[in-house]
Amino acid sequence: MLLAIDAGNTNTVIGLYDGINLLTPWRVATQAERTSDELALLITQFLAQHDIEFDEHIEGVVVSSGVPRVTAALREMVMRYATQANLIVLEPGTKSGMPILYDNPREVGADRIANAVGAYDLYGGPTIVVDFGTANTIEAISEAGEYLGGAIFPGIEISLDALFARAAALRRVELVEPRNVIGKTTVESIQSGAIYGFVAQTDGLVHRFLDELGDATVVATGGLSGPIVRLSETIEHHEPWLTLHGLRIIYERNGS
């Protein structure tokens, strides 16, 4: 069995694969202070739900991480607790099977590459991937399966954090669609600005991508994608575990 782990700045997503089948995904808060022992305990408890032993049944681990301390802890965890498992960390030099047409390919985040690989496998190209996370990213993949580049902009939660930090009279709200675009309360007004504002921002950027790329399939992923996908005019497919799918493919492409 394979563990695919995507460690982002806010959340870490863990997927358990039996062959090509995703048995179950788990999402936990990313804590850079977690030690390799704590990570092993956490994952062992998840695996126990399926009567799976970390050191007996896990044959491979593939990791993408944007948090260096977490990357190091995950490496140590595998070395100590899954010594029989083959570890692949998606980083410069790892074979993705996708040409990266960036001025400096080493600058492209591992999760962005995994998303591109996963989307191209599912939908071919040209494809546009929108990932809603701590930072929102948009990726463009050519018809030939080349990573062309993308856009990065602040995510919903960090944008709201900045708003609440700078505006003393405003308080935190649940991120749900309000009754109307024209809010009748301060809470609804914040919800309207956040939800519909990011929908408009996303659709506007996707339209500009389409102007340069031509007709393309638009796919969304990420932990905060749900409210936006329902209202977007451009997003055609919602793949919440797209990054895990891409990581599994990259693991296989590295001879594992």
C-alpha cells in the first residue's frame, strides 16, 4: 500500500492507496513543530482504522511539502517507522514525467506540479487547475502535457485574517454563502465580499488564462474550494483529492 502526503502551510492531506484506489483521505492541521514520532503516532492511528500496520503494510510513501521542517520530519518518520517503505519526495530532480516550461523550474512548488500531473492524467490538455488553499494558485497545462506556468494570489483565509487584523470593528465569520449578494448585516456583507469576491477573482483570472491558452478544461481542488466551485461560471470539475492523485502517479513514474 502507498501513503501519499501533501503538507501545505495550513493543512496536511494524507491519502491511503491500494494500487490505484484511494481507500481514504485524511486532513489534519499542519504543525511544523510536530516531531517524526508525533507524525508516526498520528498516521498509525489513522491506519489502525483500516487494520493496517505502518511498518508491515505500507510499501511506499510519496511526499509533497511546502514546509521544510515538516519535510524533514516526514523523512525521519519513514526512516524510523517504515524502514521497508520506498520514500519519494517531490523536489527538484524528482521525475514528474511533465516538462516544466518555467524560467526556473526549481521554483515551482511541489503541490503545483502534482496538481498539474493529476489533472492532465484525468482530463488531458489543455487544462487549467485552480487550487484553493493558504495561497490560491492557477496552473496551465498544454495539450502536449507541458506545465506552462500560472498565477499565485492570497487565499481566502489569509485575506480575511488581514481584514480582521486591520479593521477592529469587524469580526470573524463562518465562510458560507450569504442569503443575498447585497448583505443585510455586517456578517452577510463580509460573507458576500469573501465568497462572491473570490468567485469573481477566480473567474476573471481563468478567463484571462483562456484568452492566452485557448479552449481548456478547468478543474478545481483544495480544502477551501467547495463554496467557490458551486458559484463559479468557469470551473467545470471538482477534484478535492487531485494533489494525492498526482503524487501517486509521480510515485509510479519514479520506478516504484
